[in-house]
Amino acid sequence: MLKKPNTSRLILMSFALVLCISALFTELFRAPTLNSNQGLVPKSLFFQENMHTAKEVWLKNRLGEFHFKKSEGRWNLIVPRKLPAEEKSLAVLFKTLKNIKIKKLYLKDPLTLSSFSLDTPLMEVKIIHEDGDQDEIKFGMIDSISNSTYLTVSDKNSIFQIDMLDYSLEKLDLTYFINPRIFSQSPMKITSVKIFQGKKIKLSIDQKEGQWVGKNGRALAMPKVEKYIENLTNLKSDVILDEMPNKVRKRIHHYLSRPLYTLEILDEVGTKYTYNISTIINSFPNLKIERKQSFIITASNREHPYLLSKKYLKLFNKRDRSF
């Protein structure tokens, strides 16, 4: 007489068979790592000197594509808009790359690239150096379990598993890279400030032998002058008038053809910067701003005008006796 097979035993045997098959497939299709005979795992990919020689940078992430170019020692945003770049943002990018820590190396082949989503990367960074050399870095999947991610570098024949980046570069957007400051100078490097109303000079202060003096040679209160220059150079605008229709451009030109104030600044090497400040403006076509709440300022070393709240206009209505 035949006995019916035990149901629980069949389930157990089936489960064991599935585990064996899974283990076999895992072993067959596991991404091959480089062993100690194939190469030593470096501690980092980039060094400080790699960042100092950079002259162009491309960053492509889920929020857009950004192109930066260095000119006369300063970084400018080229794409998607031509604006001064926030130097601190580039510094964060370079520091993040320099601090990459490598955990493991994998063979670079089509299957492994696909396994780590490096065939359709989450983020890409390209750096062009002064000597023409390029570094192209592609970032793949994020492994939240091991707190790591994967990348390739153009001149390396390996896939690198690295610790999670210090900074989430994939989440950076345009606002992070735009420098909203109107004045590019450090307060400590300014040696002269002059303000004109029409052709009449309202303010003239110069630094001589470490002391700020007025136009008549009178010594001024150092803390007051230093605080004023700090407030001036910290001015930031929420609106940069860089993509304006012709009607608005003509209106801007009209306001600045006869500026309310003209500001001249000299730095320690004698470079002069000129700023034209408009009267309070009414409104602009297709631009949502409150009437008579703003004024325009242009800078000789900036390509586009800025819009500022009228509360800052008092910074340009100064005389020597203010200090």
C-alpha cells in the first residue's frame, strides 16, 4: 500500500531547492570584484591639486545641467543662464569630490555597469583642467543598505563603490549656483568709496596708512566706515534682470540713462568698479513687482542689472559727516 507524501516535507524540500538555485544564480551573476592580485584599492580618487587646476565644470543631475567656466580667477555660470556663479557652491562640489572614500573595486564591463545603473547614471560631473586633461565622473545607484554609491571615472578601468557623498549633489538646482551678491569685492580690499549725485560728489572716503579719511582729510570713525562697507558689499538681490523682453530692456535703459546715484569703488590694486543706481521704479511689463517698491543697480563687472528693495537706497545717500 502506497503512502501519501508528507506535505510539510515536500514544502521543506521545495524551499531548499529554491535556495540552492538562488545561491547558484547569485554566484554566477554577481558583479566580479578586483582581488588583491588585480589591483590595490586606493583611498581616494581626487586630490586638492586636481581641483586647483580646473577651468571648466559640467554638472548634470536630475534637476538640470549646469556649465561653469573660470575667467580671471572667478567662476561664472554659462548654462542654463549667464550669471556670476556662487564660489562657495563650486567649493562644496570640489570638496565633495576630494573627500570621496573608496570601499571596493569592481570589474568594468557592460553587465556590471547595468547592475549599478551606470549605463543610465543618476548624475554626471565633467572637469576640464588648464592643461586640457578631463575627468568625467558618472554616479550610479545609491545603496541605502550599505550607505554607498557607485561611480566610474573616464580614465579608470574599474567601477568604484564609495561611501555616500558628503553632500547630495544630485539635489542641487539653479538657485544654489547663482551668486546673488552685487559687489564682488571683499570689504578688506576696498580702499576708496565715492558717491556722486549727478556730477556733484556726495561722499568721498579713502584709506590712507590704515586710516579712513574724508575728502577734506578729516579722520573718520573706523568702526562706522567698516560697518558701512560691510553692509554695502553684503547686498544681495532676489531678482536678476537677465532674461528680459525688449520693452523691459528699454525701460531699464531709460531709468539708468540718468541715474540717481553713481558709486565708484577702488580696490587695493587700483581696479575701479562703477555702479549706477536708479530712482524708485514704477513697474515693468510682464514682471510681477510692486509699484514704487524697488530700484535698479548695475555694476561695471556684472553683465546684468539687479533689482533691490527701496529700503536699501539709503546706503547710497551718504555724506562724509555720516562717519
